[in-house]
Amino acid sequence: MPDATHPDPSVRYDLSGRVALVTGGSRGLGKEMVLAFAQAGADVVIASRNLDACEKVADEVRSTTGRRALPVSAHVGRWDAMDELADTVYREFERVDVLVNNAGMSPIYDGLTNISEALYDKVFDVNVKGAFRLSALVGERMVADGRGGSIINVSSYASLSPHPDYLPYAAAKSALNALTVGFARAFGPTVRVNTLVAGPFRTDVAEHWPPETAERHRRTYALQRAGDPREVVGAALFLASDMSSFSTGGLLRVDGGPL
């Protein structure tokens, strides 16, 4: 159990000797978390469907931090792929201390009745099914090896305030929030499981936002803007490190304060 009275916060954020696995880790918020964990001393696993993109991030980790970095191609919407991912990571590192279920998708559609069954299923597969399977596999091993660990599910404010324009996504992220509570109860007391509830961030997805988006953010968010992807780092390090030693089953909002 970490020392809750430790006087030096910088030590509590130290991830030296730990291994962090981040799905959707090749871009956006996932990439920023990978880099932050490596800078804090962790070896990292970057998983996404695009192996070339994963390898680029792995090269950046090695050149800037000197940490070990393993790029892995994995489709989180496929059950067996999560088994293969977990086995690959444990063969390479023999442990996982931090798991971040960050991969997700929110497709655009024209009207609720025009959503196909295939699209609906894909949204749930990517946002929920993969996170469930990977959390089950890694969480049980975290408990069994006695070291414990931290699982972080990356959700969205959409899960708390659903909108017709992204309803399947909102429903899937709501399910992810529920998994957080259930897994926290299943894997406690040694493994902590929390949700990072993200608001709008200026990732590559922002390139497709309509021109009026910035004005809408000014009107509807307390901070009157979208976030820079690097602004997720503080919350991610808090949940990954011993700083959050008494936090589990919770939702941590990093969303700019929607009004």
C-alpha cells in the first residue's frame, strides 16, 4: 500500500519500474498519455490498428525519454485481438501496472433512423467490448501478481449529457462508466479502476469540426474553449500514479465545464 502521508508529490507521480498499456495510443489524447507516462519513468505499450503510427510514437518515446516502448497493432473491437494483445504485452514485460482504455469512435450520421445495425454494433464494439475484455484479462492478472495497478477508462461528457447527434456513442460511453464501477468492485482492493471523462479536445478530430464550433464552445463551456490534448496529462498521471491511491470507481471530469 502506498504511503498516503508521503510529503513529496513529485515522488508520488513517479512511474519508474512500471508498465503502461494505452489503447488508441498512437494519436490524440492517447499519445499524450503515452508520452507523459514515459516521461514519468514508465515503459509503455502503444496499441492501435495503425502499426506505423504506433511505431512513430514508440520512436519518439525512446528518443526523448530512453524508456522501452512496444508498438502493437490491435483492433479493440475484436474480442480475440484483446486476448492476443494481453498475451503479447505479458510476454514482453511480464506485467502491466497501468491500463488505459482510450480507443474509441464516434461516427457521424444523418438522422437516428439512418443508423445501420452494423454502425451501431461497431460503436459498441470499439468503445465498450474491447475495454471490457482487456480490463478483465489485465485486471485479473494485476490481482493475481499481488502488485495491483490502475485501470483508466476514457469516457466522454456525452455519457452524462447525451445528444441525438451522437446517441450511440453516448450510450456506449455510459456503458463504459458502468464497467468502471463494476470492475472497481471486482478487482478491489489491490486494483483501482476509474473513468476519465473527457470534454472537447483539439485533437486531429477537431479538423472536421464545423466552423461555428469555437463559438459554441465559448457559449456553452465555463472555460469557453476546447482543451489542448496536453491538458489531459495531469488527470491521467493522477489516476495512473499513487496520488489516486484512495480513488476507485469514480468519474474524473476533464471537460472544460459544460454549462
